[in-house]
Amino acid sequence: MEEKDILRGGQFLVKESNCEDVFTPEDFNEDQLMMKEAVTEFVDREIWAKKAQFEKKDYALTESCMRKAGELGFLSVAVPAEYGGMGMGFVDTMLVCDYISGATGSFSTAFGA
């Protein structure tokens, strides 16, 4: 079994590393690509289209969209399956957070909380 030196935080900037060890979006598996598509569709339909309302602190809209995100499983990506979550890994969690946080600060703050 090959042991890898795991890079932490921004070490990849100052420490020599092999390009094969760097994870990029091209490395997403099929499930992650489907998750990316679902999150992108949700963000385009529910968040970008209503960005002005979010920025005006429309809390009812924020609550509604959070409920929709929950129904789609975006709030439980990292929650273990035995607790009712999706039980997915770190990459899946970061993928969802990345796409949701890119739309509007108002909604992404609520999502992160």
C-alpha cells in the first residue's frame, strides 16, 4: 500500500507536489456530476432569479428556499445516513457549498448557518 503525504490547507502553494495528487473538477465521479447538475439547476432557478429579493432581506423567501434546499437533500449531504442524511463525503459537501455560496451572500450565509 502506497502512503501519500497529505497536503493541508495552502501547502500546495509552497510545497512540491505531483499534479496527479491535485483534485480538480475533472476528477468528479458520476454521482458528484449529478449533484453538481442538481445544485446548479437549483441555484439558477431559485437563487439567481431572485437575487434582488434576497439582498433586500426577504426572510420569507430565504426560509422558502432553505426548505426547498432541504427537500432536495442539500442540507444533509454530510449527515450520516443512519441519521436521515445522505452520508456523502467531503468533496460532495464542498461541491454543494461552492455552488450555493456563489450566488448571493444573503442566502449563502443562511445556508452556511
